[in-house]
Amino acid sequence: MFLCTRLHVRGLHVRSTVFESKATVVIHKTDLRVLLYVSHPVLAEVTEFRLKLSGMHPVAVTSAEMMSAEIDAGLPDAIIIDLDVNEGTGVGIVERLASNEITSRIPILCMSAEADLPHAEEAFAAGASEFLVVPYDPIMLEDKMIAMVKLAEEEREIREQSGKGKRTSPRLSVTS
């Protein structure tokens, strides 16, 4: 028997799962600001809707310039980038984000309609934290987002404990 329930309560996401008489309950903070840069309008709309259902706060942008402006306005908790934006410039954007001292700490989920291994390896080499093939399972999107943000928070806590977790103004251009 398998049963999965989800509940959102005051910024917390509660998921309980029962599988063969073993029950687990997972609670995650969900007031995450997620910057979303996706090329196809329908994919952007569906992804934004799914993130909202998960209790996250997606901010959709339609250009690298808008992405830079949003990052300058305040660092997001995570970024989702479609590698297929503007004829494949998504990898370059990921590289620029990952090489910047401030934005390198933001987890990046890359998505693409190309499911081949070299494409995924290129995304990870550029600095992606996760990779998702489009079309995707909405539960997989949510699970990957929560896992990578949780890992980033744990890394931030370790840096702060060692005295290396200070952030300054991000001023960044993700345009080439």
C-alpha cells in the first residue's frame, strides 16, 4: 500500500508517506523565493503554478536582463534555468552565476528538453545543482527543489559557523 498526502501550513510544507506499513513525515520550510527563467511560455506557466502549489514564491523572468535586475533586487533562494533559452545560452548564464562569489551559493536547477547525458554533464560542469528533463514529473520538481535548497542552507550554516558566510551586494550581469 502506498499513500502520500501533502499539506501546507503557515510557510511549512508537510508531506506524509505510508508505504508498506512504514510511515514517514517530512516537514520543510516553503517560503522560498525562486527565480524562474524558462523559454517556453507554457512550461513557464506550468512550472510557476507547480511551485506556487508547493508553497514557494516563483518570480518568472523572460530575459537575462530581467534576471540580473531581480538578483540585484535581492538574492533568491534558488534559480531554475531552462538551458534551451535564446538558442541554448542557458549554460552560459549558469556559468556566470556559478563563477560569481555571491551568486555561486544559490542552488541552480537546470531543465532541458534534451535528455542526453552530455547535455546534463555540461549543465553540471557549468555549476548546476540539479538537472530535470522536460516534460517533468511535478513531484520530482518539488523534491529536487527542496533537496537542493536544504543542502544550500546546510552549507550556509557551516560557512557561518566558520565565519565565512558573509554576503555583500550581488551586482551581477548574467548577460554576455
